[in-house]
Amino acid sequence: MLAVVQRVSEARVVVAGRTIGEIGRGLLVLVCAERGDGQAQADKLLAKLLKLRIFGDEAGKMNRSVQDVQGGLLLVSQFTLAADTSGGNRPSFTNAAPPEEGRRLYEYVVAQARAAHPVVQTGEFAADMRVELVNDGPVTIPITVR
């Protein structure tokens, strides 16, 4: 699975003019399932997200997790993270999981996150979304879980 994690002071997802997910301080996570991914990869990704130490401690050092700071998680599906541009200028998305498998794994990550963390919001799978954020830092970290 692939993810792009952004530490935010606020973020929200808008679909058809309506806000469907919104957090204050926390992590905006763009999530992509690739072909061959399963629940084991989803579990590893979520464990990494919850423990990733990218929030400042008392000394200003990145030493605290989203759980430590009681921040929110905004999980947004984004199959385009699997883009392959090595063959030219038009990206290929053949590495992305098929839509039904991508949906199943995204929904699994969301369900597991809600069971493990108190503040979890989402986008809408396969929707045309507008994602608004204020990146804190900026801090943006790509994650690959195999």
C-alpha cells in the first residue's frame, strides 16, 4: 500500500459543495491500494500512521505521534498514487488495485482506524473530491508498505 502523509493544522474534504470529512490538527493521509495488497499491508500501514513521530515535543523535536497529540486522521482514497510515468507523459495506473479491491482495502483501513483512534474522518471512495488543507511545517512524508 502507498500513502502520502501530511501533517496539518486543519484539513477537509468537499464533495459536490458539501464538506464530508474535516479535522483540525492531525494527519491528512492519501491512501492507495496496489495490486496484490491485502489486510496485512493495510494493518502495517495503519500501525505506521498511528505511531509515526512527526509532531513536535516540548523541545520542538519531531518526537510525538498523532495518538500522542490526540490529533485527527483524515483518510482519503487516491488511486493516482500508483501512477507509473516511466513509459511516457500519460500516467499508467495498472499498479493500482482494481476498484472493488481498492474500495475493500480502503474501507478496511477506515474501520480499523476507527477502532484504534478516536478522531477519524474520510473522503468518499471514487468521488470527485476537493481536498483542502493547511500543511503544518510543511511536513509531507510518502510511505510504502509491502
